[in-house]
Amino acid sequence: MTNNTATSNAATDNTATPDNPASAADSATIDWFALQKKAHHEFSERVAAVDDWSAPTPDKEWNVGDLVRHVAQEQQWIPPLLAGLSIDEAQRRVDPLGDDLAAEWHTHSTRATEAWQAAPADASVQLSYDTVTVLDYLREQVSDVTIHSWDLARATAADEELDDDLIEAVWTVFEPQRETLEASGLFDSPVPMPADAPLQSRLLALTGRDDRR
């Protein structure tokens, strides 16, 4: 499984079907700003369960410390980018993380959350691959933290069940990209999963993760 859960910000298809119950919720009506807080709460709970920072994770190239460091580093970029800085300008605001990764996560999670709450949804944000809206960037970040919350739960033997609202929302981001996720190079091949499997299992399967083993 690859290490990054960044999305391609493709347009979502919200047609409800029996096999796709989460798509019944119109993605445009989802409160992604509220979900950002929920995603960070989920990750924070799993960080609190860490007792071995060298333990392996479902992200084959990362141990627990690497995973938490990755997610914390992503949060460092958010305030300067939402403030309108370019990638080069924002990079000068990103400092190396210290050794206390739990403290670093909580610091940068708080700062990122404050920045999201102050940002207009339709403002522009310069990312490495494109200029997108704040809302597009937010959807990407919520999806990333949500999936990595499960990774961290699996790595620490913590509770793997994630918030239902988060799962349903992130499904609207990933499911329409079903055919292109692997081709992006960011994910392993989707895992075959029964249509009647829990939505969380099907979501994880799209990203090359199998929660049955």
C-alpha cells in the first residue's frame, strides 16, 4: 500500500444507488468544516493510544512515528496556504518537527483547525499540483486524515471503527475516482470487497486497504 492518500479533486457523482448508500447525501450539502474537526478528533484518539512509535502500519514504508509525522507535517502547510502564500513562501514557514510527535500533532492540528474555520470556502489555494478552492483542499485533507486514522488504529490495536459521517463523506470523494485511484500512483490496487460489506470496509478497499485481516 502506498503512503499517500491525497485525492485528485475529481468531480463527485452523488447519484444514490442500493450499493452506494452514502452517495444519497449530496456532497455539496456536507459540512466539511465540521467534519475536519471530527477527523482530527479521530486521529487524536489514535495518537493517544500509541505506545510503540516503531510499530509497523498498513502503510508498508512507514512505522507509527513516520505516519504521525506525515499527518502532522501536512497540517503545518495549511495555515500559510490558506493565508494565500505560494508553495515556496509556505515552505519557509514549515519547520522540522520535534521528537515529541504527539505534542507536534496536537499543536499543528489546533493551528490547522483554526485556519480552516477562518477560511472562505470559495477562496483559492495554491497546491503543488494545481490551484484549487479552499473547499477542494479541505475535502482532500479530511479524506487523508480519516484514512490515516484507520491506519493508526490498526497499527496500535485501537478502535478501528470511524465516525459514520466521516466515512459517508469521504466515500463521496473516493468512490467516483474508483477507476483512477490506482492509476494515480498514490494507491495500491483496490481490494475486492462484497457489495454488502460495511461502507467503511468498502471505502478502505478503494485505497488498497483490507480491514478483514
